Amino acid sequence: MHRINNAIRVPEVRLVGENIEPGVYKTSQAMQFADEQQLDLVEISPNAAPPVCKIIDYKKFLYEQKKREKMLKAKSTQITVKEIRFGPQTDEHDYEFKRKNAEKFLKEGSKLKAFVFFKGRSIIYKDQGQILLLRLAQDLEEFGKVESMPALEGKRMTMFIAPKKKK
């Protein structure tokens, strides 16, 4: 929160703002300028030496700040990660079904985490798992690009695919 008017307890402040000569003033003098214009003296950057203050309408300042934050928030996008799980010997029908889902996720703009889970002794088929993931990457080439190649971590082989940017 910003300190305003009488909450500013430093002897001198650097004053900026409209209708004022920028410079270092005594706090009492800065307060007087603010009163004359019927505005508030707001501490903008308290860590500067001397602290920087501005003569503005505080409520309008808060409104503008909230508006700016809302704009920034609207511009930033949330990235969701969708997971698709395969077994090392996933049959053709299951593969096609999961590939269609993966395609849908990438079109929606979600990242895709495809992994092959090896149960018990099925770890001996890790090359089949890798082939399966590489085939998936090839099939989804037009919708997304591979971010990380298939890597074995414990009992799962994982691969990430990021959606392609829309033009």
C-alpha cells in the first residue's frame, strides 16, 4: 500500500507530477502544494533517497493501477497440461482414440504430456514404448511440436508436446 498525505513521515521528498516543478522539497511544503490543488501527496517509490512522491488524486491513481493490472492479467495466458497414458503394447484402436484426444488438446492450446507406463516386467519393452511415443509425435506433427523427446524416468517414459502457435 502507498503512504499518502500525513502518513509520509520523512523530512524531504522528491516531488513529481503535473503543474509542479520537479525537485526535492520539504514534506510540509509538498503537502501545501497538494492542498492548494486539492489533491493527495502519494509516495510512489519509498525506497528511493529521498522518497519519490507525486501530487495526484489517490482514488483515481488506484483505479488506473487496478485497470493496468487487469489488462496485464488478461494478456497473460494460462497453460494447461493434459496427460495421455499408454501401455507398452497399446493396440491400434486405443492408440487412434488417444491420438484423436491428443489432437483435440493441442487444438485447444493445451500442452500434452504423453507417457508410456511400464507395469512389472513390461519394462523389457521400453523400445516399443519409445516407438509408440515417436509415432504419436509424428502423427501430431501438424498440431504441435515436440518439446522434449521420450525419456525414461523410473517406470514411465515421458514426452512433452507443445501446441503450435495459431497464425
